[in-house]
Amino acid sequence: MLKIEDACIAYGEQELFTGLCVHIKRGEMVCISGESGSGKTSLLNAILGFIPLTSGSITIDDLLLCEENIDQIRRKIAWIPQELALPCEWVSEMIMLPFELKANKGIHFSKKKLLEVFKELNLEEELFTKRVSEISGGQRQRIMIAVAALLEKPLLIIDEPTSALDAGSVERVLNFFNTLSQKGMTILAVSHDRAFKLGCDNVIYL
């Protein structure tokens, strides 16, 4: 599903990493870990086509990541950043925002399916009608995980999915991700969470 060959990211003379080779199969759940500043989030941004590699290549679902393929590649990816600074007052608006993106054109939103996923992630139905300012960081994380699942993309990329969660919620999210991966979704996450790393198929250290 994802192949990274001899990748390097450098800013000026500072190399974050070099010679990185990663092969991730369809349906695998993989965690990227490492010290602060090692290039974890930069690698995610490179896979999403937001920043270029200094050298090397990235292939997603047999498509080489390049300018002419970027739109096609982004249609295959659901992306949840660590900081969800979305310009929304209401949770319902926050939920609908990804369905309005160009890369997700044609994907039907189902409130019924969303609320079924809410239940799996221990989220109350009434969160749908609340203001964003009224919900916690952990609820916001789980809501966006639910939305990403509804998009049904072959690749989910997520930065620190459990940073605002307690131990019980981490286990619930892990179980949910395992269900998605068993259905064929590939999950690539950056995480420092030991419990989360233990629940992944593989851990890449930068």
C-alpha cells in the first residue's frame, strides 16, 4: 500500500533522516515513533504531498507520488493532524467539513453510520449537536477518527491519535483501528504512546 525508498528530508544542512526505506502492506497498522525533531510529522507531510522529499521516492497504492498524481493519491488518504484547528463553531459543521473537500467529492455522509461508529468509540449521540468549544480534546480526536472511518479510504494517516485520551479510550481506539485494518484499511500513525505502539503490527523508529 505504501512504499518509501531511500527517503531523505533535510532543511538546509540539517538532515532529519536519510536512507529511509519503509514497505507497508494493505491492512497493516504501523506506528512511527522517535525523539522530538526526528522528522515524524515531516514524513507524514511528505506522504501527503505537502512537502517534497530531499531525495528518494514515495509510492502509494502503486502510484508514484508526484505532481501529476497528487490529486489521485489524496483521494486514497484520510488525514487527521494532531492539532485540529478547524474553523467551525458546531460539531456538526466540523464533521461535515471533510465531506466538502475536493478529494472526497462523491462520498455520501450518513448520520446513521456516524452514530454507529460513535457508539464503538464511546461517544454520546448528543455530541453531534454541541458547540466545538463544549467538547474535550479527547472527544474531538475520537469524533474525527469516526469521520475518517466513514470516508472509507484505503490509507488513514494520523498524527498522535491518542494524545488527549485516557487509558480506556486508547484501548477502545486501538480496537477500532484493528477492526478497520481487518477490513483492509492501512493505518499509519505517529505516536509516543507505549500502549498504542504495542497494539500496532510494526513500529518504525526515526
